[in-house]
Amino acid sequence: MSLNQRPGATPVPDETGGHGLLAGKVVVITAAAGTGIGQTTARRCLEEGATVVISDAHPRRLEETATELRAQFDAEVLAVPCDVTIEDQVVALYDAVIARYGRIDVAVNNAGLGGTTNIVDMTDEQWSKVLDVTLTGTFRCTRAVLKHMYAAKSGVIVNNASVLGWRAQPGQAHYAAAKAGVMALTRCSAAEAAEHNVRVNAVSPSLAEHPFLNKVIDQADLDVLRSRELFGRGAETWEVANVIIFLASGYSSYLSGEVISTSSQHP
């Protein structure tokens, strides 16, 4: 049954088209392989006229995504493999973009890792792995790209946080702590970057629908999470990507240090 057919759920609206909001901009998106928010954001950036660079820790899936986007938009899509837990690869990612295009206008820090484990059962390794990808990885990317943006006296960073940075959910202590850290990192980065004409904001999704959601959340839990949303459904990935586009565009030129929720969840 599709989301449109779910009892009590509002229909999914028609997807918005491009309006040239990122025309002429060079956008770098991490964790962009596959079918999630990163890939959809890459597609939406292309629709908005951007030159897009995608990155991911999985080279095969990354190249498949790049090939698909190139064919769809008849445009160059540079694909640079990068594991955000490895500093040298993070630095090399942004250096490669500068070498190819001479600048980075927008960086979307999307890489994150989840999992469900209760605190009493959670190992140090499980805790550290989630924080290393989700929080420290975002820090590494922010640090690396800010150096280029500071030199250019221009740029926008959009981080991917989560409503779990605000809300409690059993089994999500490591992920929630990491995403709360991303929110704090966003605010502190914005405070430091303002004098360099660089903005830093974050998007905070709740439940974003994609084909592999069942691999990380079982059906019973998914049904509960969807029932808690005001619209009776999770967000489409393009609905999250649209908020990222807004934060990356000139329409948010006086907005920095903010975390924008894409959730419709009621208490």
C-alpha cells in the first residue's frame, strides 16, 4: 500500500520543479549514493541549476548514482569517494572540487550512521562508531570546507541533523547524542563563520521515506512513527531536500546558526 493510500494519511503532493535557485553554484553533497536524502538533494540541486559534486564511502554505489544523474540531466556530475571518518579523504574531497571548479559555494554535510541499541547493551565501539561518522564526520567536513570558504569570503553549509537531537527515543542514545552535537556544531560554526560571509544552518528531519527504510526500522515501528506524524505519513526525501535548497539559496541570506525542522510530528 502506498503512502497515498494509507488510511488517515494526507496525499503526497506533487513534487516541485526547479526555479534556478542555485544557478551557477558549485554544490558538494556527502553520503549522496543510493536513494536517500543525499541523492535526492543532488537531484534537486541539479534541477535548480547547480554544478553538483557527490561523495560517498561506497565507490560502486556512488558511481551508479553519478551515472544515473548524468543521464537524467545531461550534465557533469563529479563523483569523489570519501569516508568521512578518514581525515585525509575529507581534505582530498574538497581539494578535488577546488582543483576542478575553483570554488565551493555550498556544502551539504549529509553523512550519518544510525542503529538501535539500548544503553545497557551498547558497547563503546557501537557508541564511538555512530559518533565518529555522524558528529565527528560532520565536524571534519565543516573544518575542511570552511578553510576554502573563508579564503573565498563566501559560502553556505547545510548540515543534516535530526529531530532526535531534541526528542528522546529508546535505543537511539548514540544517534540522538550525535545529532544534538551536529546542532551545537552548526550554531558554533555559524558564530565563527559570520565575519567571513559564510552561513551555516541545519535541517532536522523526522521520518523520511525511502525504499530501504524497512532495513533499518521494522514495519511495526514504522507504522507507529508514521501515525505520530500530523500528516499520517513520513516526509518524502524531496520534501526534506527542498528545505536544504532553501537554506542553500539566497532566499535564506539572513539566516545562520538555525536548525530547521522538517517534522510534522505531534507530541
